[in-house]
Amino acid sequence: MSFFEMTDAAGHVRPCYAGVQQWVETVGVEGLRARLKEAETIFRRIGITFAVYGEGGDPERLIPFDLLPRIFSGAEWRLLDRGIRQRAQALNAFLYDVYHRGEIIKAGIVPADLVYRNRAFEPEMIGFEPPGRVYSHIVGIDIVRTDEGRFQVLEDNCRTPSGVSYMLENREIMQRMFPELFGSTRVAPVDSYPGDLLSTLKEVAPAGAGSDPTVVVLTPGAFNSAYYEHSFLADLMGVELVEPMDLYVDDNRVWMKTTRGPRRVDVIYRRIDDEYIDPLTFRPDSLLGVPGLFGAYRAGGVTLCSAPGAGIADDKAIYLFVPEMIRFYLSETPILDNVPTWRCALPDERAHVLDHLHELVAKEVHGSGGYGMLIGPQATRAEIAAYAERIRANPADFIAQPTLALSTAPILGEAGVAPRHVDFRPYCLVGKQMRLIPGGLTRVALTEGSLVVNSSQGGGVKDTWVLDD
């Protein structure tokens, strides 16, 4: 049975939820429902949407929002904080290593073919040292809880983890609509994130950028599913949101076209995938790239965040080895455990997966957004058989994990407060120093019994509170 985060084993409300429980009882379910409609109206007016293409109808969706916050105690957050920072440090050490001496491969810890034959590995990055040896500047680590005292990492996101705009807007709306709730509860703030992100980006500017480097956010454009977030972050940081047509390269420097003439760009927070950023180095048919951008990066004329090739660290097959990375690079014991995982590339493990596919969650190693998954206990026999054939055809493309008893958090359901499965994505910023705000994005599976929290597949979001002691 899943651990319900609002109550303890005896069914008593846990201290961290006491204020929310009192608030629910005071306002009442119908009062909360009316306030939820107000919140949805605000979301719609502000334009907080995400896009889902290929399903027909209007692709712009209002992300489902739940009023009841997900709460961590101060002690729980201190554990998570240490574990998240440790993991982000190890992942960046791994990236530097595999693009240089490959010591972890020579030591026989990580198989060479998982790295060098991986589609996310960029040979053009071999031997190149980005400023501060930072490859992944925003590390989003997806964390699940399986009982009161145990947190586990489900996957790592080392390229451009999305969702931080929802984290910030969820808090803004909660504070605007329920000031009395915040007045009675000591909730750690999250509004420093945009400033922290800007400081992080400026810290990794190339030599010669000056004391106030120019930072831009590079978006593929308004048709991208995360465009709202791109524009939102640029606005909050006070920097320009640019599309590829707004930039050009001259003499290994990147310039932005402005009404006052060209302006040098020092740091690019890019939200465009590796293969599209420069048609001269990667895909020649890319219409999203800036010709010469990668050459300018290699020459030290600009910093790209995150670095091309950082995606090798969030591959689901590489994920298995992160605890060993922590031991190898940091000489530390992992604070946060991985979820037990089977590699279908290994014959014995593949046989186990195929024999127990009806009990497991199987995933594509390069998949994201909840797509390409099979949740065995919820799948039909035909779906299981079809997925098994896919695994047999390309076993290295798949992993499998047990169906976890993920913790549940309270939501405002049809009949009142009800438990639903949740996960958690904090955002760790890595520059000259490491920054981690006390909070993150809680995603919730709004359908009863569902384990899929992704907004593109029916999931929603809620505010995440860390209580100050």
C-alpha cells in the first residue's frame, strides 16, 4: 500500500500538514472548489499552457492545477538537498571524464559501448573543456518517495529540464489567493530562482566577457511546446528571448541583431536540441541552428548552457551507474538510491524482464515525457506481447523497473480530499557555485490509481512547500 504523505501509519495528520488540514476544514470542500475555478481563470488569463501536437483540436492546453500543496518538512528537505547536490556534482564529473580520459570506463565501471555508441554522445566535444568544467548547468532530478523515510531517484535530466515556470507560477497563485495560509505557515520561498539562474549563467561566461556578460535565452520559436516557459524565464531574468534568426557568428563571436546595431552575446541558455544548434557541425538541414555557433563555442567565444553532449548523462541506461559515479568521483556513499533497474541489453536481465513484463514498468532508454513506456499491471495482454517484441528486436533500447508503490499526496477530488500518486523534480543550478532553492515541481497523476504524472498524458501540478524549522 502506498504511503499517504498527509498522515502517519496510525492515520494521524503529520505535523507538516497540520496547517493545511485546518485550512481545508475551515474553507470546506465547496469553498476550495470555488477557489480552484478562480485559479484556473488566472492561469488562463496569464496564458500558462503547454502544447500537445498530433491529437487534433487545439494543441494549447491549460495544465491541470491542484490547490492542495505537497509538503516536505525541514528535515526531509535537508536530506533531499544533500542528495541532489551530490548527484549533480557526480553527473558533471562523469561528463568531463567521458569527454576526456574516460577513467570510469577504463576502471570497468561503465561499459564503453553505452557511452561511445550512444546517440547522445557528441564526438565533437572530445577534449573540449567548457568554462568551470560544467556541462549540465540545470540538473533536474526526478525523485519518488516509496515510504515515509525513503526517497529514490527515478531519472536524471541533464539537458533542459522543463517545468520550472509551473513551479514559480504555482507559488505565485497560491500566495495571491491564500495569503492567510502562508501567514500561518513558514514556507521557504522559491522566488529567488530566476536571479539564481541568471547568476549561474553569468558565472560560466567565457573569458573576456567582462564584468556583466550578456545572456540570452534561445528558443526554437512560438510553436515549441515549452515556449511559454522560454519567454517566462527570459522575462523574469531580464534578458532577451531570441530565435536563431536573431543571432549570427562573426570571427568566432556570437552577435545579436538589435535596433541599435549588433550586440555581442556571451552566454546562451539554449532550449534547442544538440543536433539542431549548428547546421555546419550537426544536421545540415536544420532550420533552427545558427551557422558557426558550435565553432564559436569551441573557440571560447560563447558559452552554451547546457553543453552539447550533456544528454549522455541522462540516458536511462547510464542512469544505472550514477551511484557508482558518486563512489568513483566523490568517494562518497550515495545519499539517494536509484530505483532497481534491469538492462534489457544483458541476456539474463532481458529474460527476467520478458518473463515478468506484466509486473514491471518498461521504458525506452532515450524516451521522455512518459512516452514509450509500458506499465505492465495496467496493460492488456496484446500490449504486453507487442512491447515484448520490441524488446526482443532492439534489447539495448530498453530498461525495466519494478512497479513502485509511489507515495500519494492529497488532492481536491470529486468527493473531497483524496490521495494521488506524485513525483518531484527539483532544479539544481551548477556554475562556480551550486544553487538549489527549497522546492521544485510536484507532478501528480490526477486519475485514481494512475502512475503517469506527465502533463501531456493527463497529469497535473501542485505547489511544493518546504517548511522552515
